[in-house]
Amino acid sequence: MPNFLHRTSKQSLRSVSYPDLPEPIANYIEEPDLSAVEGQPVKYWIIIGDVISLVDLATRDSIDAAAETTRLDNIADELDHTQTIMRAFAETVLDEFNSVANKVNQILDAIDSANNLTQLKSNVAAITDRPQRTLAQLKSAVRSKL
């Protein structure tokens, strides 16, 4: 019984009779010559007619780059799909970053609106200090986001 390679999925079927093929025979290459792609991942194979070959190096690099981008996107997307300590911690850190950004913007606004050094000192003095955070406050903030 012959071996077959699916033209689209590149799935190999070994020792299958014609009636046992799950799709029409036109979707398969019978007794495919895999010598040009031996040892290479299927994602690098290209099928033109009945010839199976490797894509060029630039295409392999772009396939790998796209796969890496997808992998990293999936990791980052976990933040949107899970309620874990990591997500809660990330949200807490983001809140802190935003708080610091607001404080910096207040200082910049005070500088922008000052016409002289005395007014600058007065404007900056009106900005409240940003308190240091304790571990207990961090735990409480993280807990509130779970």
C-alpha cells in the first residue's frame, strides 16, 4: 500500500489504501519524494505540483519571526485572560507608574506656569509629596485586584 502526503496540511499517511483516504486522491501526493526536506520542520516545506521543497532562507526567517511574535503575543494576552497574582501585580505596578507620571506632569505644569523663580518655588511647593509604599500596602493593592 502506498504512502501519501496531504498537499495542504502536509500530513503524512503511511501504507494507506485508496479507499481509506479521508479526502479525494487529488488532495494527496502519492509516494512523495521527501529527500529535499528530510530533517526539516514541516512549516518550511512548500509544495508545487508534486514537488516538495524547502522555502528559501528569507522565508524561513520570516516564518520564525512570525511564530515568535505570535508566541510573545500569546504570553502577553494571558494578562487579559487570567486572574492570577501576576496579573494583579502587573495592574498594581501599572497604577504606580501612572501615579508617578501624574506627579511628573504636575511638576512640569508648575514649571510651565511659572514666570519667575519665586512663582516656580511656590507652584512646586503646592504639589503634595508622593508617599513611599510599604510591603503591606503592596500586598493590599495586589489583593484588591484579585
